[in-house]
Amino acid sequence: HPDFDLPRRIGQIDEALGQIAEACRRYVGYADACAQAGYPDVAVATLARVLDLDVAQIQARERLAELLAKRSRDQQAAGDPEAAATSREAAEHWELLLAAAQTPEDRQRLLTELTTLLPERDDLREQMAEVSLELGDTAQAVIELQELAIQALLAQQLERAVEILERIVVLDPEEIMAIQSLGDTYA
């Protein structure tokens, strides 16, 4: 956008001179300014360019995923049929970030974003439960597993539901709902 075009132009010069890291840094700054000024499409295109230059740009990928997720929510609210495709694109970036995540805290944050975008993906909830256990948060792991058990029961996947419910009882032997659901499932 012309109002704050200088970082983009300097980034283009850096890119032409082969100073890719500096060009990426300037482009990310330009993209942030565009997004804050209400030009998310320009920001998305700029961040995509950064990733074309250097796929390892974590900050750019995360910012791009955030913008795409927001675009998807806006599209869903407006009934735009492109919402699903935008959501998938955002999810692809979140999954690449998840694969590169170094800490359980980062994995938990990224899985939260992914489960918001793709609530139908049971594997993400299962990973969220694992990360919660890794972080010592048994209560959150039980909540994630309960959600999985409910989905399995609703889908009439009784063996899967029993497996999940038994896991919940191992984690929290006093979890009455899991024990009751397990008994109902066996009956």
C-alpha cells in the first residue's frame, strides 16, 4: 500500500542484492503494517512472497496462518463458499508450524489453533491430550479425551469409545462421567 510502501521497496532492493534475510524482515514489517491498516489481502500476498523466498520464516508463516484463519472466519460469517478452502490453507500453515514446534507449549498453542479450524479432526484432539499430559495438565487431557469419547459414541464407534473412556479412567479413576459412560457402553 502506498502509505507505507518504503519497507516493501527497500525489501525489493535487498532481495535484488541477494540479502534475503533482510528482505524477508522488511516484507514482514510491511505485511504487519498492511494488516493493521486494514489491507489483509496485501499482507497475505506479501507474507506468501516471504515464504517463497525462505520457507523457514516461522514468524511469517505464523502471521500468514493467523490472517488466513481470520479471513476464513469472516468468510464463514458472510456465507462465502471460499471459507472452507481458506480454512484448509490456514490449517496447512499451522500444521507446518506444528511439525517444527520445539516445545510442548508451542505444540499446545498450535494445536489449539488447528482444533479451532478443524474441529472434526480427532487426531488433533488426541495430540492435544498428549501434549496436555506432557505439560502435566491431566485435567485438560481428560477434557480432550472426553470430547473424543463423545464423538466416538455419537458415531457409534463403540470400541473406540471404550478405549478412550478406559484411558480417561486410568488418568482419573474418580472421573464419574467416564465410568458411567463406560458402564453404559458395555451394557
